[in-house]
Amino acid sequence: MQYLQKLTAILLVTLPVFALAASGDQAQTKASTVFIANYSRDNTFLGWGTGFYVDEGIVVTNKHVIEGGDWYRVFATGADDMADLDCGRSITKTDVKINLDDDVAYMRVYVPCSHQTIRFAAKDPVKGDAILVVGYPYRGSTAQSLHISTVSGSVTGTTEDGWIRTDAHLDFGNSGGPVIKGSEVVGVAVAKSIDSDGKYVSGFFVPTSVILKGLLYANDSDFGYIPQGAVSSSGFRYGDPNNHFDPARSTAIATDDDCKASLGEGGEPADNGACKCSAGYSINAMGDACVGTARSSSSSVASLSSSRSSSSSRSSARAIFPDVPFWRPGYAAILSLFERRIIGGYPDGTFRPDDGINRAELIKMLVAGFQPLEAQEEANCFSDVGDQWFASYVCAAKRLGWIDGYADGTFRPRQNVNHAEAIKIVVRAFTSKLRKSSEMPSDVRPSAWFYPFVAEGVNIGILDPNVRFQAEKNLTREEAAMWIFAAEG
């Protein structure tokens, strides 16, 4: 889409956070919404997004929420309006289908606890319609990041490519959240745009008509989506007492024997009183039985540890440091660098991700981590660098051309390094190239001494050109890990 060139990001967050109203409509929306964690093949946590149930076992989200991952954990929303980390299910790419024409994906997943489904609106919203966006925004703390929230707004127009524009203030963090009008879903939240000064302009969502078109196109006997309110090929309709897949059926709550008798070995009770196909099974072409071979959806992957877990065993899906939980943006980078002994924590077991990092510490990370043989018995390479613990690393970095020092002949090793100084050091440590970039952060002027290093930082993936660079801001320990992790490719 040409509009993607104008969009600053594809990960959404709802900035003003309001508690969900206690109405039945919004309570159902909340109970239909899920938290989606994305993992690589080696179980590294890559990020998260939001999704929502539109059928028993069918979740809608954004394509970019699941891209880059090899497996996922999907968590229901608990009664406390928090992502319930004790109620999740692992799935792999084989359980996901995507809309090739737009930023929408569909997941086949059953969570082992109670949840609801949200109904599609009969038509797309129009300019002036009031809407709400629901999801899991990144809010800078554990409680806020796992707390479901909403932002209100209205439809302000459409794009040439069919997305809908809204004045609801969207930002990084909860892509894939349902956009609702009243009690029905009218879209899936997808992106935002800002102006050249970094000020918010508008948000965007993919409308229901696009979601449905892709879902029906991707649907088959293996996926088993039953259109809402529609008659299935077996003649069942929602509300039919003979349809064991139907949560609205008027008979008693299904038992395990009921489900196996009506659907076959793969049938099992769902939390909504109906039956469902257990993991490894799918609904057949007639929509009246479960077919397949049982398999574990989590036997080869680590499960995400609940924050309430008493287990202290280490796993790549658990926090290595108590102050770096998996939802921190630098979690994957810190985990990777820690396991390779490029970075470490403090004696009390913490990492202190928000603390600043000084110039000597950054240099040691880079030299010891990537050029360890260059750390020789060197000293006195700057007027303030004698034979201290960092001398061999600083002197090696100077010899390699990574650093120059200050005009007065000092290096100032204990001074916190700011973004401008850090990007020069990190870029020089990984490449000798300084190429131009077609996109740059809005607060970096061509006349700035650090401009070419920022440009190369954008080229090699260290920096996001749509995010302000903030040259004078001190680099944090978390940012240092993220920059290094990105630079090594």
C-alpha cells in the first residue's frame, strides 16, 4: 500500500487509557480480546500484539503482529481486565493464515479458559461514526502493558487504498485490536501517521469488509470458520440445539461424552457450554465433526511464565532479570547478549534497564563482545585513561578507529554517553560505511556532526527513522543492548 510510506509505525497503542465500561457490550468485547506474544524459532521473545475472537477458535489480528515469528502464545483477558498469563495456548505458523492483500491475519487457537466472541458489523462505518479501539498498549510498566484499555474517537475518512481514518489517538503497542461501534467490530487497528514535526495526525484501521473477505477466502475444512449467523453446510444454524459447536444452543452445557459422541474423538467441551475441536483436530468440510490427529501444540516450545509463578528455573521465555520482564522492548536483545556474556547484571540480580551507561561501559561491551582479541595490554591512550580496568578496551577502540576522544585529549570514560556519541561509536564498531538514507528522524538536521552516523544507523536497522533521535538524551542500558543487537544483524 502506498499509504505505508506515510505511516510512522505499524504497532498501535491507545494513549488516553480509560477503564472499560461495565456495559454488557464492552464486557463482551473485553472478553473477546486476546494478548498475542510472538517468538522466534529459538524461543526468543520478539514482541506482542492484540487479537480478538470472531468464532470459537478463530482470532483476527494484524499480519505484522505475527510476521518474523515461528510460534506464538495467545492469552485470554481475565476477569481483572489483565492478560491472563496462566491461560494461554501455544500455536505455530501452521495455525495461521494471512490476507495477502492487506495487513490482516487469522489464527486457529483455543485458549483453555472462558472467553467470548465479538460479532462483525453488517457494514463498514462511515465518516462521523463514533468508535472505540480496544487492546494492550505499551505503557512503560508491567501493570499498564498487560492491562486492556480503550481509546475513543470517530471516523474521519478513508484512504485511497480502503483503510479507514480515525481521530482516535493510536500509537505503538497494540496492533490487531478490535475497532468497535456499539457492540460490533467494524475493523482491526493497524497504524498511525505523524507530521514532519513528530505531531500525531491520525490513526488507521482495516474495515470489517476487508477482514471478512480475507477470512472467507482463507477458510477451508482445516480452518473451519463458521460465518456468524449463517447456515453451515450441515444445515445447522446458530441457536440450533443440535449444533454442538454453537455457544448459543438452547440445550444443557455439553459434557466430554456429549462432544465425543457428536463430533468424534477430537471433540471436547468449550468453556462457553458448546463443544470444540481439541488441539490437533479441525472441523470437517461438513462442519459437524472434528478430524485430524492429536498433537501437542506446545511440546517443542517453552511456555510463557506467569508473573505469579513460583518457579525459579530459567527459560528463554522467562525474565532473566526481575526488572526486565518479557514485555520490555529490549527483552530479546538483553536476553541474547546476556546468554553470550556480552552484557551482565548487578550483584543484586537486577539489570537496571533504565539506568544510563557510561562511555567506558559501552566500549567494553563492544570490544569484549565482538573484538575480544583486540583487548591487549594497552594503557595511557588518553590523558584520563591510564591502567584502569577499562584501559585495554578503550585503547583497543581507539586503535580500531571507533573513538577519537575530545579536543582536550581526554576520553571521559565515566561520563554517561548520549545518543549522538553512542550512535557514532556503535556504527563505527560494526561498519566502515557511511551511506545516505532516504528517511531520517525529524529532529536530525543535515548540518549536525552526527548526521552521517544516524543515517547509517537507519540503514543497518539500529534506528527507526520515524522516531525522534533525541541526540542529547543519555543512552540507557536497555537501549545500548537494543542498538548492539540490531547492529550485529
